[in-house]
Amino acid sequence: TAAFTEQTSVLIAPSATITDVDSANLTPMTATLTVRPDGNTTESLSLNASATTAAAGLTVSYTTSTGVLSITGLASKATYQ
């Protein structure tokens, strides 16, 4: 659970760790905003500047209607992290 102030960004899992015991690489990853405080599409998920840089070469998309952020493309766990 993450707390936030309206109209500001918040890190939702700043210390999350991605693991995969049988591969050094991942593809794809999704994050879903399941409960929207305003009950509409105003809230969204996005990558911050450093994550956007790290995701170079991957495809990143956000679907407003479903609240799903998708990252696709083969990359190391460190890149997805």
C-alpha cells in the first residue's frame, strides 16, 4: 500500500526485488492499478526518468481503461528492476 498526495507522484514499491530462479532474463512484465481512489482513469502508472532510461530498447505502454502498465522485450532482471 502506498499513500500519496493528489497531483504528485509516488513510488509504489521503491524496494521491490524481481526474481526468476531459472533465467537471467525476463519478458514481459505488467503492473496493474487495481483500486483507483477517484474511481476513474485520473490515476495512472508510469516510469520515472531513471526507469525510462533503463527501459531503452523495451516497449513500455499504459492502457488507461484497464490501469495496466506493460513492459515487453527481453532484458536482464536488473534492467526490469
